[in-house]
Amino acid sequence: MKKSFALLLPLLLAFLFTSAYSQERITDEREAREIFEEVEERRNTIDTEISRMEMIITDSRGRTRTREMKTWNRNEGENSSSLTVFTDPGNVRGTAFLNVREGDDELQKLYLPSVGRIQTITASERGDRFMGSDFTYEDLGDQDPDDYDFQWLETSDSLYTVRAEKPVSDQYASVEFEIIRETFALKTIRYYNDDNELIKRLEAENFEQVAENLWSPRKMTMYDLREDRFTTITWKEREINESVQEWRFTERGLRRGA
């Protein structure tokens, strides 16, 4: 046994050495920010996107609710706009959500056809669930690099992992982004609270190339780890750089629906 162990020891040490250095952590916030900014720059290489999507909400007992949506998105340099309109089932049809970002200012509005009223989402409401899903209003907002204090970057053969604090958030203390090195597509986001506990996780999959340097997922799942539930959004159709009328991103667009 002693002889066998002596023969295996060099192999074991070699394996541990290789594993230890297969990932490299770089405690340089500038490099971490640059990786994240590359993700955002690639997203902004398209001007518009029009999509039809399916949302499935699964609770802790495995019960599901399915909803259909249509979305319009537009990028204009530092400004971005998105409109989401629910088209099915009947009890949510016509409900619409507008997110407009102009520089450092972000405005979110929700239209509820049942009461015929447009509601502005306040800062204290950004942590609320969006339409009963596991996405909050904050999750649906624009991801501006200036919203984060970047801490470190970890690299492996296939992924970048970027860690950042989020001082502007009331629900997340820090966030980790897993980014595919080859395409700079965002694969996973892990959300932590003030006690550094992992409380939510977003996973993206089934990527497709939608522009020269942009790969987007056809499926995203947000897991609420505290409540043991999750919400999946699947893209059914996607149109890139098609014309979108200006009124879509106004209160008129909220009320008019799909």
C-alpha cells in the first residue's frame, strides 16, 4: 500500500496543481468592469428587437401559470426603452410594462387595464415581483455598469466570472455574472444578500446568433432559492432591427397594448 501511494502521490499533486490554476482570480476592478462593458456593448450593437415570449411561473408545489407576452426593445447609445404587453390569458391581457432609461435616469410604468390606470414604479417597489413571477422590477431594468462597484474577475478556459457590489439595490448586496468567453454572452447571474447568502439565480441557455457579435438566449430561468420556485421565459419569435414606432415607448403604447 505504501508503495502504491508513493506512486500515486505525484499524479495527485499534479492534478491538484492543475485544478488550482485552471481558474485565475484577478483582483482588478478595472478589468472586471471592462469585461462587463463588453457584454453591454455587444447588446447595444442592435437597434431594435421585437419578440413574442412565453412565461411559465412554477410555485414551490409544482403548480404552473402560463402567460404570453410581446415585447419591443430599442437602444440609442446611452438610452434604452422596452415595452412588454401581456397577450394571454384573458385575466392579464393588455397589462403592459414600460422601462425607459435616459443616461442615469430610469423610469418604469405599469398599466393595469382592469382599473384603466398607469402606475409609476417607485424606488421602494423595485424589489416587488413582476406580475407574480420570480423577476422583480429591478431585474427587468437596464443593466448599467455605473450601477455596480466591481470587485474581481475570475477566468477559466470557457468563462469569465465578474463579482460586483450593487449599492443602488435594496434587495441585492452583490452579484456574480458568468460570461461565456467566446461570445461574451451572459450565461448565469447569481444574486447575494447582505449576509453573502445566494438568494436567486438566473440561468440563460439555447443561445442563437442574432447579429455579427451578439448571441442571445432563447430561454431564461430565474430561480428564487428562498421560496423554492422559479419562472421560465422562452422566446417564440424574435425580429432584429425592424422598425419600431416612437409611440410604443410612451403612455399611449402602454394603453394601446399589442
